[in-house]
Amino acid sequence: MSLKRSLKLAFLKVGALYHNSRDSRVLYYHDIHSAASFTDMSTPIELFEKHIDALREKGYKVVDEIKSEKGEVELTFDDGFRGLYENFDFFIENSIPVKLFLVTDFIGKDGYLSKIEIDEMLRTKLLKVESHGTSHTNLDTLKKRDLVFELQDSKKRLEDLFGMEIEEICFPRGRFSEMVLAEARKAGYIKMYSSLPGPYHKRFRERLIFRSLVQHADESEFDAILRGGDQIYFSRYLKMHYTEESPV
Ligand SMILES: [Zn+2]
């Protein structure tokens, strides 16, 4: 293990000791692969299986929407890469619900899921799709008019494509501002997923959901994150992802 990674694990463990909770939380990934991967953010299926085993051993329930304050986990995937479809049998065999945040411009592109593949996964009732914007642009860099377009266009296009209501959004690269939050609420989003670590029921802003990145977490890191270890990095992530003001 590299020095940087050992250090990160040490901090995660300190955070886990400090928080040491069984709070329900949202975990996020980008893709899963068993053969070739479509992105370097992808998780090998063997590692993903270890995460699922760990959740079972620790008595966590994987749910499609968290309700309980403790012991529940929601699994989310960003961007819409194809590996999820290629490995979806694992989800079916183990009845694992998953939420996928789609970038509408990426659907059907090379390395990304097609409408047919998404439809097939939707039919299992294990998959839910929500918005990740139209073009994966950092929303906090956009002027109001372009921001409103990203929020409304992705919502409407997904609703037309899949015939369901889209009420949740995940901010591209986790980036948001006060204007992004306000306009997303106005566009009708009832949940906005961030990349800030924290328990599901805790709010930094109204309707803003915390998430923990676990795509490359080994068993010790995963265990520490599940206990709230990554919350030690909250201010660092906040600085990277949140700006109060964005262009008007
Ligand atoms: Zn993304």
C-alpha cells in the first residue's frame, strides 16, 4: 500500500472511531467490470461483491430509498457506463436495488448504456434512473439561463425517454452553489445528491443528500467509511464542491 493510501486509511480509521455510527448512508460508484472496464473509475466485480458481503455481515439493508435513520444503505452509480448492464445478473441474483444518475447526452454513446439496455434493467424493478444533467457540465460555473436548461432539459428528456417522473438529481463532479440549489428546487427536484460525505438524514442545505465514494475502497476502507470515517474530510470536500455564488 502506498504511503498516501496508508495515510488516508489512518485518517478514515480515526474518523470511524470518532463517529462510529450505524447511520444510514448513500454510497456511490461509477461502474462495475468483470472483463474490460469502461472507465478508470470502475469497480472490479470481485471488490463490489466484497462490499455487498460486508454490508450483509454488518447487518445493513440495501434499499432503493432510505427511510430508517440507522442500518440502511442506498447504492448509486453516476454517468451511465455500460459495465453495469454487463454485470447486472449479479444485482438480479442478489436482489440488489440500484439508483443510476444518467447524463442525457451520454445515453447510447460509445462505452455508455443505450436506451434499450436501460429499459431492460428497469423492467427488473431493481433499477431506478434519475438525472445527472444534460451534458455533465459543472453546474456552479453556468449562468442562470444555461443552468436552468441543464436542470429542466435533462429532467424532461429522461421523463420522455423512460415514461416516469424524474425528481432527483446528482450534481456533476459534486459541484454546486446556492443558485444551483435554488434553481434545482424550482425545477421540481425533491432530492439533490452531492459528493459530500455524511449520514443520510443530516442536511447541510434543504433537500441536499450526502454520499460516500467507495468505488476503490478495500475492505478496511469500506468498513471505516460505513462507520462515518470519511466525515473527517467533510470541510475539505465542501471547499472543493461548494461555492456560495455562481455567475448570474
Ligand atoms: Zn458524473
